[in-house]
Amino acid sequence: MEHSFHYLLLANQATVHRQLLAKLKDTGLTLGQPKVLDYLQDHDGANQAEIARACHIEPASLTSVLNRMEVKALVERRTQKGDRRSFAVYLTGQGHSMALRVRQAFEELEEQAFAGVSEAEREQFLAVFRRVYGNLKEGER
């Protein structure tokens, strides 16, 4: 079991989350918030449905994540095109600073994960991993 695909996938995900939160311990960020900050860094002004889909978070859970991030002044929600039911989410100045810190932590973890792995092996692994992801996404349809 320890070498099966599902075990290694879950073990790697848990390890990355644990190490990421340890790197960001002093920020007070909670699970879910780093990936939202990272996404918004490149998609500032995205709506909640886009964020939920891209970050693989249930919409109801994302609402809670964004509420906590708003209290911390990391994001702000603005109505879109006069529709009070539709919000765009924007990083605040503090949110931009935190997103940079999160991006740096992700980059450090990725470098650690690929230590001793050649660039060619890394590209090959990522290509296969993307294909595996695509296969699994097809199974959801």
C-alpha cells in the first residue's frame, strides 16, 4: 500500500500542506487560504465560482474561506456590474504582500520536492502527472 498511487498522492498532499502551513505559521493563514491567495495573484477580480473551480474548493467552503480572509483584510469582494448577487474578489495591498509570501513558500516546497531530479525528469513527471489529472477529470463527467 505504501507505494500505491493513491497512498503516495495522499501522503504527498498531506506533507505539502503541513510544510506549507509551517512555512507560513506566523501569518495566521489557514488551510485553503494560501491557494486562494496564489490564484488571485494571477486572477485578481475573479468571481467566486471561478476561484472555487480553480482551487478545487466547494463553493460553500470558499465562502467561509473568503469571509475569514476579508476579516484579515487580505481580500475584498465587490459587486460585479451592478448585480448585488455576483461578486468579484480582489486582493488588498496586504493580500498582495501575503500572496507573494505564499508564492515564495510554494516555490521553496517545489524546489525541495524536485531536489536531485533532473530538469528532463521533472518535465517528464509533470507531463505524466497532467495526463493522470486529465484522466481523472474525465471520470468526473
